[in-house]
Amino acid sequence: MTMDKISFAGLLIGLSVIIVGHLLEGGSLGSLLQPTAFLIVIGGTLGAVMLQSPLNVFRDSMRMVKWVFSPPTIEPGKLIADIVRWSNISRKEGLLALEAQIRAQRDPFIAKGLQLLADGAEPARLREVLEVEIGAQEASLKSAAKVWESAGGYSPTIGIIGAVMGLIHVMENLSDPSKLGSGIAVAFVATIYGVGVANLIFLPIAKKLMANIARVIILREMLLDGLTGIANGDNPRIIESRLQGYFADGAL
């Protein structure tokens, strides 16, 4: 995995401009630090997404967050070179010779595809089997990413709940002016937290994960196309030319 510097820069810029803008307007940094508001918004949002998500999906979503800053390595050029090499081997030595290539594969999906080729699977059956696996992987990854999207939907509403709670506290202490300031602060800061974490953190994370998932799935589909071409006995040059179209526009 490589470091995604633009994600770090985006998060830093997004948070910094809000804080700097607040300070330029004469506000103090301490006025934005409200532990009660933070607890309500983050805790409430966490509870909501946990309630809606199965345990395995929630766990996967927490693990996938690292993809925002260290996305999976996508090397289409290397994969195409491998596919062309496998095609040449199959044409010279037969499909069974591909069994020697299976042990060197770290990716179980690639190993499975090569095993199907070595076993002499028909192109249509090979495509059918691998498409099912691609579809299942895509659905699983997207389900995990949508947990963050849901968090972005819940947190503004939780922030409003925090604001209402703060106003209730204000109304209960109208006779004691010394307690009004803290209640009003919680009310407004809870709203800022709810909207802020949704639009600066949760929703961008969801979108970034979806983009990385799309790149992973495109690479899977490119591999499937190449393996099917080998099964069909296509010329290696034709296979290479066709696969290069998957990232000719910079999609990967």
C-alpha cells in the first residue's frame, strides 16, 4: 500500500480553515472544545451505525478506513504483463503448464483463476465462477463503506439533538445566568460538530472508499477478461491491447 498524501492534505486543510476562520472572527479555540457536545455527537453516531450494521460489516468498515490514507496498491501494468506471460506459456506448453504459476500468487483470486485455467474450464464457466466472486467481493466492500456514509447522515441529526438538549438546559436555568453560557455553548457547538464531522470526515471517507473499491473491482474485471482470453486461445498481443483499454483514460 502507498500513502495517499492528498487525503492527509484535504483533512488538514478542511479542519484548519474552519478553525482559522473562527479565530479571525474573534472567537477563541476553547469555545470550540466542548467535551459534552463531542460525546453526544460521536457517541450517538457510533451507536446509530452499530445498531444498523451487522457485526462483521461494522468491523470491516473500521478496518477499511486505512484505505483512505493507504489505498490498496493498483498495478495494472504489472498485471497485464503477467497475463501476457501466462498467455504465452499456455500457447507454448498448454494450459496445464499454468499450474506452476499458481504457487507464486499471493492473491487468492488470481490463484483461483489460474487453477480454473489449468483444470481446463470452459471460458463461459470460468467467467461465470469468477464473476460471482467479484460480485460478492464488491457487495461486501460497498456494505462496509456505506457504514461511513450512514454516519455522515446520522451525525448532523445527532448534532441537532445535542443542540436541543443544550437549549433545554438553558431553559431550566433561566433563573441562574451563570449556567446559561455553558448550555448555549453546548447547543451551538453540538450542531457544528454534527455537521462538521459529517461533511469533513464521514462523507469524504465514504466517497474515498467507494473510489478505491471501484479501482479494485476494475482490476478484477480486467484480470477476468485476460483469463477468459487465455481460455479462448486469443493471441497474447490482442489480449494485451484489449486490457490496456481498462486504464487508458487514467481510471486506475
